[in-house]
Amino acid sequence: MKQRSSIIGSVEALPHRVASHLSREIEGGDIIPGARLPTESQLADKFGVSRNVVREAIAQLRADGMVEARQGVGAFVMAPEQRTAIRIDREALKDQRNMEQLFELRSILETESATLAAARCTSDDLDAIKAALDRMGGEERWEDGSIEADLLFHRAIARATGNSYIYTFISFVCEQIRQSIHYARLTNPLHDLVEVNVAEHVRIYDALAARDPQAAGEAMRRHIDGAASRVGVELTAKINRGK
């Protein structure tokens, strides 16, 4: 009898596990764009799950824009340029190279976001950014609440650009790096980590408040580089950073 792949886990997690496995096969080129996914029965047999689990997994892949369902024919893999949704598999971020690429993306997006925000932010924008900063350095600084405040700080800067697409993309990326902040807290002395992290954010805020686009962009770039190094990633972005 053919041995089934093992994806043992809670019942609730099974569709996500199947979807993650299939997405890795797609991203890795094992299932090429335009190819039809195996049938529900074949996938159920492969993973040792029910067909209902497979249906839910494929529904997740459709929602992520990775596959297209064709009535009566099956589900077909979409080419990256055809996808209508952005998805980053968090399991894939356990690979150091993928994490490096994510921080490289952050550096590009958020450096420019801070530059634009310094030129465009309103008093209300600055108040929102400062409120997040105060929360980061306040009583919650040793707790998980400061992580939420950290992400809120970055989203508030993105909102201050006045560009809804920038805000959407940075908000999405922020959620992907949430786990990296938890990891940094586990692998670095907490007191030193918090002090350094808050100081970096203060420099960003000060540049924004001074309406200095160049200083804001540089402060953000240095913060992203520092955040990356705290999880063992040394950025190697092949862009001119004005050094």
C-alpha cells in the first residue's frame, strides 16, 4: 500500500497544513504554472486527510490567488504575475534566505514610506505615530503589547504618506514580521533589545516631526537593518542606499 504523507496536527489546522504544503510545492516549482492540481481524491490519499479538508485547503489557495478553479475541470496553478492576491507562507520564513528577502523588501518599502511621510504628514498623523511610540516605551515595553505598538507605529507612518497602496502593502508586510519580533525577544537580552529598539523609533519620529525626509528615510533604513541583524539577518540589498 502506498504510504501517505504525514501532516499530523489538530483537525482545525489540517486545511492550513495542506494548503501550506501545496503552496511550497508551487513556489518551489514542483507544480508549475498552468498545471492542474491532483484530484481531491488523490490529494486526500497523499496527505491522509478527508476530501473536505482538501476542499478547504484548495479554497485557501484560491483566496490567496495561487490557483484558479475551473468548473468541472479542476484547480489550476496561476503564474505569479497572474495572481490577484499577495501571500507569504510563514513556514517559508523559517528559511534564513527567505527572511532576508522579506527584510530587504521592508527596507525598500519602509525607507521610502518614512521619506514620504516626513514631507506629507499632518499633525494628526504625528499624534498617532507619537502615541504608538509612547506605548512602546511605556509600561507595556516588556510585554507583548509593545509588539502591537511597534507594528502600529509602522502602519501609522505608512498611513501618513497619504498613499493607500503603500499603507496596504506595509500593513501586510508588518503582519509577516510579527513572529520575527517575538524571536528577537527570545534570542536577545530583553532590556538591551527594548532600549535599542525604542531609541531607533525615537530617531524616526524626531525626523518626521522635523519634516526632514532624508533624515526620516535614513533613520528608518538603519532601524530595519538593526531589526534584521537582531534575528540573524544581514541585509545585502543591491540598491544604492546613498552611502
